[in-house]
Amino acid sequence: MDIFKFQINEEWEGLRIDKYLSSNLDFLSRSYIQKMIQEQNVSVNKKIVKANYCLRLDDEIEFQLPPSVEPDILAEDIPLDVLYEDQDVIVVNKPKNMVVHPAAGHYSGTLVNALMAHCKDSLSGINGIMRPGIVHRIDKDTTGSLIVCKNDISHEHIAAQLKEHSIERRYRAICMGVLREDQYTINAPIGRHPVERKKMAINENNGKEAITHVQVLKRLKNATYVECKLETGRTHQIRVHLSSLGHPLLGDELYGDTKNKHKLQGQTLHAYILGFIHPTTKEYIETKAPIPEYFEKLLKTLEN
């Protein structure tokens, strides 16, 4: 049984405990957390509470998460667009509408299901049976380069490069509106949104360092084509940072493009270049994922 402990500061004072826990345990749904509260797995100051309990300053929460039974993840013969592969790593060009690894509601059709068929037993096990080989992720509707590790030694090497921010990651994106400057560096910490569980936000008090370098490639009609270089890799980093400038990504209904007049399936964001030091040869490897067809068509439409 896993036990999670929290102490409440001023930012969270007055919030319902079920909302707080769903914001800070984002891998659990709010309904599941409410079920855990009902089954008396949550206490505040060592006393059992109800889901509508409103938090007070310095409250101490203890949440006991019972062990879960993980489902069998099956290999599926799903075509992969392989950009680079050897005995240690594989870099794939992930398509739109594909979840990276299985989770509640997505136990098939994921990149992991496809990798298990392609790589057989050659995937690292550090992240467990639900995420074999997975060392980093991109969102379901983000396309492009993703590196996967075939053994634990490679996994450790790539994970260390990600932690040191030494992996080259450049994204192509189309944002709403016309950016005035040619270059921007956005240095603003990102953390979980205090109220909306599915969103991240700039959070000066509790966020983690996040730095994005933005280069304008072309100004379009009511939009801008940009390249974003990540210095850090926080969840939804580019989406949050560009939204903070007042220029959310086209198609990104979560962070601003609620009209979505181009009928896009999620944000226009593509992991274009991925560069890393090979875990065995120590050589620099760089891959480039071709711009998706939908992206190219949208650029032409906006140019005209």
C-alpha cells in the first residue's frame, strides 16, 4: 500500500479535499479519490473526513492508496514510423491521436502496444510493465520524435540526459495571433493548476523551473509558425508558455483555442528534432521527424 502525505499552505486553503487530491495526484480520477475517501482511506490530522471537507492552513493529509492489479498489456501489430533504431534505442515518429503508454481507459492501441510487437522482449523494464521502454512522453495529439530504450542501461543514460536537460528537443508549432518579436525566452515555472486537474499552469510558488526558447519562422494570417526549443521538459510546457504570452496553439482547446475554426484534432505541435548522446557509442545522434501532412496543409491555408 502506498501512502501519500501533504501539508496545506495558503494556496490551497478553503479547497475541498477531493479537489485538492485530484490536483496533486493527477494519475487518479476525482471519482476514484472520492471512493477512497468514502472507504476511509483519507485522514486529515489523523481524523477521517468526507469528500466535501474544506482544507485549513497547516492541515496534514494522509492518503492510503491500496495496491492495484495491473492489467495484461498485449503486443499489437500497429505500424511504426521508425526514425532510428539499433540494439539499444529506437526513435519513432508518433502519429496524432496515439497515447504513449497504457493507462485507465487506454489499454490498447498505444505506442507501447505497438513497441511490444516490434521490439518483442527488448524493452527496458525500469518504468514497470505498463511503460516498458518509455523514458519520456509527448501528448496524445502531439506528433513527432520520441526515444524509447531497449534495455535498462540505455534507459538510465537517456534518463540522465533528460534530467540534465542536455537532450536537443526542437518542436514546430502554430500559435494563434501574430507574435511581434522574432525571438522569445519564456522562463516561468510550471505546476499543476490549482483548480482544473487536467491543466498545468505557471505557478511561481510551487512550480518547477521551465524554460522555452521561441523562434518565429513565419508570420501568417492571424497566426505564427514558430520553432520552440526546450531547455526543460515539463508537462504541457510549450502549450502553457505560449498561452501565457496570449498566443495559445491553434487547436489547443485546453489552453485557449476554444473556437477551433480549422476543425483541428488537438494542438498543432510537432516534435521535430531530437538529439542525444548514444548510451553505448557516445556519439551524437539526431533525428528529424517530417512535418505531418495536416500541418503542411494548414500552413498553406494560413499563408494564402
